[in-house]
Amino acid sequence: MSGPAKTVSFTPAVNTASLRVMAKIGLVHDPARDVDHPRVDAMAYPQLVRHLFHATGELGWRVSTTGR
């Protein structure tokens, strides 16, 4: 494995509660890695197709959650 460990998360763009949590714990939106979820039915749930990707390194997680 190369580089530091990453914490990652993704959620539908409309899930503002999860997006707030991600920001609060120090995850950063990486628009280049956003995806259309392949298992969401775009006809039935168009608002749930686009997922926003957030990530941080291990050090960033430690700083944002412990203050150290």
C-alpha cells in the first residue's frame, strides 16, 4: 500500500444532513470523483443518482476529531 490511509464517504447530492456530517468530521468534497450510482434506478429516483465523494487522509481525520 502506498501513501497514507484515507477515510472516504459518498452520499446522494440531496442528502444535506450527511453532507454536513462529512464536513464536520473533516472530509473534503472531491468533485473529480463524484459518480452516478450504478444501482440507483434513474427513472424512479433521479434525485438519488448523483453521489458526491468526500475524502481525507488519516492525519486530517485525527486532527478534525481530536483537535491534535
